[in-house]
Amino acid sequence: MQLLEDLDIVAEVLEYEEGSDKSVWGEPYLCEIKFDSSTEELRIKIEYELDDGQPTTFVTFMGKRDPSNPLAFNLISNKPDVDNSTIQLETSFDGEFWYFEGYFYAHNDGKIECRDIYINQVEP
């Protein structure tokens, strides 16, 4: 078991409808991941394309290590007006790259949509 250490990486995100191999967005997208071991805070920064010709914006999902599971994180959005989703992730390390997998909970019109999410570190 490898605990997350100070980290500043680029990763590829894949989202799937819960329990299926059908991609939500068709193609993976990139994100930035930072982890500060002194605060145990994980941050995942994702670029969002907004509707109606508005400029893109960035949403950062952040949260601390789960005290009951040192490999798990519960993340919330810093811009709930853009995306009020939450993410639950577990981390793993293969000796070279970090991997994150879990669930993306999208809150839409009073309903919660759960999607499987996989985040894989890519070459710098």
C-alpha cells in the first residue's frame, strides 16, 4: 500500500455510466492533480466549457484524506454554481504512475446521477 505523497501531475479522466462501459463524454479529458502531504488535501482541477458562448472556466474539486481509509478522498466543488457534484476516489500506485478510481455524483434537478470515474496519470 503506497500512500499519496506530495504531487503535482497531469492526468486523464474517463467517466462511464455506472456499471457500464459506455463513456459519458466519448473521449477522455485532462485534469491537473495536486496533493499537499502537510495538509493532506487533494485538488483536482478540471476545465469546463460553458454554454452560450461563455468562456471556459476551471472547477477545482478538493478534499482531505478519509480518516477511516488512508487511500480514499471525498472531494467537493469550489464552484457549485458551475458544478455541484462530489467525487469519491481511492488511490493506487504502480511504482511509476498514480491512479484514482471511484464515483462521480452529479446533482441535477434534485436527482443524483452516479458515474464511474477513472483518473490515470499521464506522461509529463
